Amino acid sequence: MTQTSPASATPPRARAEIDLVALRTNVRALRALARGAQLMAVVKADAYGHGAVRCARAAVEAGAGWLGTATPEEALALREAGLPGRILCWLWTPGGPWRGAIEAGIDVSVSGMWALAEVTAAARVAGTPARVHLKADTGLGRSGCQPGAGWAELVAQALRAEADGLVRITGLWSHFACAEEPGHPSTAAQLALFREMVAYAEERGVHPEVRHIANSPATLTLPEAHFDLVRTGIALYGISPSPGIGAPGEFGLRPVMTLAANIALVKHVPEGHGVSYGHRHITAGETTLGLVPLGYADGVPLHASGAGPVLIGGKWHTVAGRVAMDQFVVDLGGDEPAVGTEAIVFGPGDRGEPTAEDWARAAGTIAYEIVTRIGGRVPRVYVDTEHTG
């Protein structure tokens, strides 16, 4: 049972509490939903703002068999931190650190011939075969090889490189475009095309360790898409991929991050007082204002100005006026909490506080962005103790 925070005698002005018990619980719930498929814990973008190394360790402890990152630098950092097991990274650009990834035993994604050429050249220098996942573009239109002649050429050349001992084709994969919208016709079309492209590769001699297309929403709602491995990102952190799919608790998930700060100032102001830049908020009467020392430099969305909810003293209050770089103001309506009182920006909702989804609605965005954008100057405090009460 541990709780860790930056070593300092000074209390932080703000903090993002990361509940590792909740994360492990989420991994176990997602593994149960995966129905026998292996689970990849996606920890790209510093684990969606939660801290990649600590979250990766907790996920592996709870049974995640794979870790996933976007960039090779993220994957290499996990290896340098001592994370074992399978790691896949998929966002490559020409001249990337292929050799380093190969020597670190990291699986790499290949979407086209240029990437296959670079990874095979690096494997020759490294003297060890690269672990390669061939990615199919089944309709998302981002990375991935197009079906037809492009896929045929990529499969053929990858098999040739495998015969030469330069690669091992360890995975065949793709990514959904609209799985967070239940019933969207593109999802069934992508799944059918993925099956076709996998069958084509396997008929020509590809024997992958894993076939995978399911992201978080497909893991939660589309068991026929699970194949050998599911890739869970946002769900790992206890956030539903979209309100249309359902609330986190419906799937046994709990939000992992709580963002809070200590009120820096409480003061009385008269009716007609302007608040923050542009005076977009004018007090309707004599009131009290509270200063929360978090701003858009910390990840609080500017687009939530005048709308973002905060829990202070057991009551919801709303950002008054414009969010500034380092702070925002709430109109307390006459309440007078003491300076230093906790203001909870978002969390699991257990104490009546707003959630990341509430902030997403207030800012006109998605909950993924709310947690991922929390900046580096907000210290992460890792809590690893069971909840009571």
C-alpha cells in the first residue's frame, strides 16, 4: 500500500492523482470482456497523461500481455525503464530508430514498402530479425496498406524478408474508424475487409502470433472483433470511448485520474465586477470569487471558459469568464471557503465531483483530450491503496 508524490516540503498548487488500484481493476475487467484474447495496454502519450512507466507496470501486474505506444521513442523509454514482455509501436517516419527497436525486442508496425525496406536494412545491421506487424488500411484512411495490389506486394516482400531471416511477421492488424458509434456501417465493412486481408496473407504463408483490430470501443461492444489481441487505450483509464456506448461503471471500469488544486484566493466583489480577460463574466450581484491555480498551460481547456464545472466545498461551481494561462476564477455565489480548500476539477464522480466527460461536454471535445492534455507541470501523485467506504 503506497502513495507517492514528488519529494518536496511544499504542497503542490495542483495535482493529478493517479489511482493505480483502479487501473489494475480496469485491466482485469477488460481482460474478462476480451474473452480469451490477449490484452494490450496502450500507454502512448505518457499513458494518456497518466504517466507511462507507472501505468505500464501496473497494467502488466494485472495481466496485460502487451504494451502499445505510438512512437518508437515511447517504446524505447519503456524498455529503458525495465518493462518486460511484448511492446508494439506503430507511428514510424523515415529514418526512425529501427535498429534500436529491433535490438530492444520491440515489435514494429509496417504500413508500406518504404518502412519494410528500412526495417530490413536495420535488421541486417543488427544481425537479428525484426518483429513486424503488417498493418492493413481497412477504411480508417490513416496509416496502413491499401487492399489489392499494395497489400499483395507488401505481403510478398515481407515473406521474402522472412525467408531471408530479416523479419518475423508477428502480427496482422488494422484500426476501426467509427467503433465508438454503435451500429455504424463502416465497422462491419472494416471487419469484413480485415478478415479478407488476413486470409490473403495467411493463404500465402504468413503465420502471425496475433491478429488484432479491436480498440477500446470494439473491446467493449464487439466481441467478434477480438481475434487474438485487443488494444485498450482510453478504457484502460476508466473512461468510456463515447457516451453512446455507456458509462464506465457499466463495464466495471473506474476513472483513474483526479485533477485537483487548492484555492489560492477568496475575495468579495461588488455587483457589476468584471472577471478575467475580456470581462466575459460580469457579476450579477455582490458575491465572492475563488481563484483556482490551474490554466490552459496545465491543460484546462480554454474552450471551457464560462462552462467548466468544479467541485468546491461539496457544491458544483462553474468557471467564471475566461480560462487564463495559469489560473481560472469561479463565482462562489457568496460562499466563503478557506484559502487552501480543495477544488476538484474532475475525478471518478464518487464525491459528486465532475468527470472528464463533463469537461469534454463543457469544452465541446472528447474525454480523451481532457486527460491527455494535462501538462507536465501538474505533478502526478500515484495512489496505490484500496478504496474504503
